[in-house]
Amino acid sequence: MRSDILDVVGTINVAFRGAAPVTDPSCLRERTDVDCSGATDVIDVVKVVNVAFRGANSATEFCNPCP
């Protein structure tokens, strides 16, 4: 899974502004709930930022198996 600035913006919008999450019809999970805690929260934002801007491995940061 590759993260970019749009993932950060989308996650922040859901976590802090109550915007509707981006969903993929082929995936049963919300794309913004990257740690699969059942909610999009600040931890999801931190994980996306770590992958997008700090070079963290998405395989260890994200539980979501969807593309």
C-alpha cells in the first residue's frame, strides 16, 4: 500500500471534521482506518504521516489488506 498527501488529508478530514470516509467497494474496511481499530482517529493520522513522509513500512504500520 502506498500513501500520499491525499491519504493524509482524507484521514484528517474524517478524524477531525466528520467527513465521510473514502471506501473501496471491493474492500469491506474503511481506507482511513489504517490500524483497523474500528474508528478513524489521530493514531491513523500518525501512521499515514509516518508512511508518507518518514519512510515507515506500510506493511507494519497498516493492518488494512485492501489495495
